Amino acid sequence: MSKGEFDLIETYFAPLAAAEPGSLNLKDDAAVLRFGQGRETVVTTDCLVSGVHFLPDDPPETLAAKLIGVNFSDLASMGATPRFFTIAAAFPRTLDEEWVRRFAEGIKGSQARFGGVLVGGDTVSTDGAMTLTLTAFGEVPEGTAIKRSGAKPGDALFVTGVIGDAYAGLRLLQGGYDHLPASDKDYLTERYRKPSPQLEIGDMVRGIASAMIDVSDGLAADLGHLCEASGVGGVVDSKAVPLSSAVAKLLAEHHLTYEEILTGGDDYELLFSVPANKINDLEAVRLSFETPISRIGTAKESREVIFKDGNIRLDLDKTGYQHF
Amino acid sequence: MSKGEFDLIETYFAPLAAAEPGSLNLKDDAAVLRFGQGRETVVTTDCLVSGVHFLPDDPPETLAAKLIGVNFSDLASMGATPRFFTIAAAFPRTLDEEWVRRFAEGIKGSQARFGGVLVGGDTVSTDGAMTLTLTAFGEVPEGTAIKRSGAKPGDALFVTGVIGDAYAGLRLLQGGYDHLPASDKDYLTERYRKPSPQLEIGDMVRGIASAMIDVSDGLAADLGHLCEASGVGGVVDSKAVPLSSAVAKLLAEHHLTYEEILTGGDDYELLFSVPANKINDLEAVRLSFETPISRIGTAKESREVIFKDGNIRLDLDKTGYQHF
């Protein structure tokens, strides 16, 4: 790259920080930030490695959206609202400046869509795979963050949006599903490349959800994490798991199994439990969103998570899935 | 590695987070933190890539110390006190568990020495170079963070500790300086591998220093950054730049030049400006530290930084050094 680190930052990244004076225009040793009174700061960090978490030829705009999306999804899963973020980027030496310009465009788009301002970062060179780390800072009113650990036996289990799109999108980008119509291909690719963190729903279910997690490792694994942290088990009706028409079609045509849908990752939807006395409150929330919020099962007093009709059982005392 | 991500975190990293309940034992999607009332949060992130920022055979304990040290040095340069940090680690697949255990030991040592608690992170695999990103959160009383931009013409320029050790330590690890006694070799190696962020001095000069930066890119470059941000120039007496006896010896023997000392990086000392009416306050601070705090020059109304007897001049309107 012809431009050095300081020039790249000044040209492409400093404009993204302009909305927050505490970023000091990315020109100082650190940012100086104020968080609101009576609020707690919610912090998460996620690292994406080329060839592991994204495809080397993913467009820079959607890669930026993914980097922000996966981290903001962690904020959403705590019920938090994004305020700030930092990005540390290890760029291959061979990267061209146009790539960086487009990556910055992607950040700008996500900032406009979800809020949160870039306040710091580090740009270094690597001879290895591109490695991008984002650290996100959100806020919640004190004591209201939704943890994984609050589910009780009998709580209803809900999931936002649809499940399995990102897995199908990845399979498609790896050369599968050539028979799909272009509109389905575009939809699934977009869902894989550009997750939409469910920040508004996460914000609205504070005080309603007893436990929440985002679906990043796969619905089965993440329900396992939530149950494990809460000391409960669960039963899910696999047929109640909401699917897009594209994934439903692939399932009907036997191009995709329930097992793949339930264990595939990267959907970045929210999975949460709701006690019986809060179900009416949740109904009000459901009505205010176009995004479906679907009941998929119930938390149980057990040490296993069973997906009925999905051929998956998770024994929480053992690692991994059992198939039956 | 035989252990998966979750086991590694539970075994080696969760114990480091135990002191902060808001870390949720590294088991949730995010940490939930409270910052003090009437305080500002100071945030910095630095990324270290194997083969670029550290040597592939650096011991894991000192690498952890370096990762924390370089970030805490940025906090020190704002006058901030460390509170929390997150680490995102892209580990090569071939790394063994013992390496991770020793790396966690190093984190523990730095936490004990400097304060600050691990509150979150991400552990992923890479086929490329090990890439470690730390994001550090410090605090300062509201409105007291020391920026790079406050120096005025006439302010005295000070530096903490000694300069050039890290550069000499790197040269030594790359096979140079074989003639040095073992004690000098150990000292210089340690200084390269394990920077000591000057947090206490940084904290004490709030209200005294008009501008501050940490010396990471080299004394000349970082004084350039400080002058640039402050809109001043500077004159430095190179012979007043404090040296360790090991570096002084290398300089006297012509194994090292002033130019190398002034442009070599990684010392992680503090460089700051002090107005005339605060010099007495600084004297009181100097008396309370064993670490030398040395006056090396004066800020000037000009667009250049001159190192007298160091053969370096920085023209702030151009990039890089001019030699004369």
C-alpha cells in the first residue's frame, strides 16, 4: 500500500470518528469517553480471521458490516445499545488502498444504520491472514443487562427472525445450491455476509426476557450455552423454528437437513427465555416488529436439550451433540 | 491444541477475570462494567503481530507483559489508571496448551503489578501469524486527561526513564552485541520484551503536563507527533537524553549512534511538556520517583524539531527525518 498507517487513518477512518469529540480524531494515544449516569457499560470483543470467519473474497463493505454486526449482536443479546467501538486491523501488505476505502464505507453504513461511533483503533501489517478485531461498547440502565443465566424451568423459549440462512448462504458461496433462483441466492448470500444484529428487539425485551444469547455458534449450541448457564434443560419443537422461504425450500428438497439448520452458525438472531408472567408483555413487543419473534420451545428442569423432529439431543454433562 | 476454545477460557483465562464480577466469568456474550462517577473512560487498542511486533520465539510470559505494557503505556500517556481490558487472540493451530498456560501466567503477573482486570475476549484459530489485540479501559477524573495537543512554545520537554534500551535489546536478540556482559544482555532483552508502562508518573503529572505522549515509535517520531498535535516545534539537546549504562557503553564504543537511539522504538517511556509555572510542581513529583524524569529540551514556535548533536531534524511540514 502506498499510504502509511497515519495517512490511512486520517483519510479513511478519522471521518468516521468525527461525531464523537472524545475520539480526539483518532490522533491521540487513546479516546476519552463519557458514559451516561445510572448506566452500565457493556463490552464485547470479536476477532475475524480471513479464511476462518470470512471468505478472502468477501466484499470489503460487507466484511465491515459483518465485523460490526457480530459484535453488535453480542450487545443486542445483553439488551444494550451501541455507543462506541474500536477496530484493530492487521492488513496483508499486498492490500490496496481501494480495499481500505471500501471497508471504511462499510463501517460508515453500519454506523448510520445501528448507531455507535468509531473512537479508536490500530492498523498494522501482517504477512499472514487478514485479522480484524472489533471491541464494542454499549450501554444499559444499571442492573438491566440480560444475562445467559436467568432462565427457569417452564420459561418459554423464543427466537427472532429466521434460522439457517447464514449456513445456507455459506454453502452457496462455497459452490452449492446452483439450482436456486437468483433472488434466493442474493438473499442467502446477504444473510451470510451481512448479519443484522437485532438491537431494537434486544432493547425492547429488557425486563421481559429472563435470559438471552445471540445465535452465533448455531441454534442448538447456543441454546445449550443458555441452558448450561441457567442450570436448566430445554425442549424445542424443531418444526416451530422459523425458516425463510429459501431455506424451507432447500429443506423440502432434501438439500438441507434440520440438523444442519439447527447446528449451522452465523445467523446472529436472538434466542431468549420468557417467564409465564411476562408473556403478555412480550406480545406487545411482537406486535411492534415486522421481524418474527417465534416461540420454539420451553425450558425444563433437566440436563439435556432436545430438538424434537430435529434428530438432535444435547447432553449438557457431555460435549457436543448426540444424534438419535 | 487438544482443548477447545471454551475449555481454554475456563481453565486459563476465567481465573484472571475473577476479581471483577462484571466479567461474568467470561461466560456471557459481553461484560457489564461500571465506571466511577465524575470520571472519564480512556480507551486504547493495540495489535501485535508475530514477526512484526514481537519475535516468534519470545517467551509467552513476556509476550503477555508486552501486550499489556504497550496498551497500558497509552493509558499512562493520558494520565489514566487501568481498570479493565479485553484480549482477542488469533492463535496458530499448532500452538500447544502449555504456551497458553504460560501466556495466562504473564497476564496474571501484569495484572498484579499494574492493576486492571481481564473482562472479556475472544480466542480463535489462524493459519497465519499469531495476532494479539488488547483493548484497555482506564479512568481519569473528568476533564483531566492529558492530550498530545496542549504544548505551548516555551514549555520544557521531559522524558521518563532511559531511551534506546528496547532498540538495543532488539538488535541483541537479532544477533548483535555479542561482546556485552551477560548482565547488560539480560537488562536490554528484558527492556525490549517487557516494557514497564509509567502509570504512576503519568497519574502524578495530571495538572502539571500540558501535553503527553508515550515513546513507542521512537523519541524523535513521538516528539514530532506531540509537536504536530500542539502546533509547536522543539529543540532537544541529544546529550541530555537519558541513557542506561548499557546503551551509553554501546554509544561510546560506536556500536550504536545517537540517530539510532533517537529513532528506535518500543521504549514505552513518557514524553511530556511542562509550562514554566508548573516546573516547581514537577520537581515535587521528580523527588518521589526513583525513575529519572529528565529535561531534554524546550518547545518552540516553529515547524521543526531539532535534535542538537543528534544529527536529526524533523520538518513537520514534510514526512520523515532529515539528516544533517
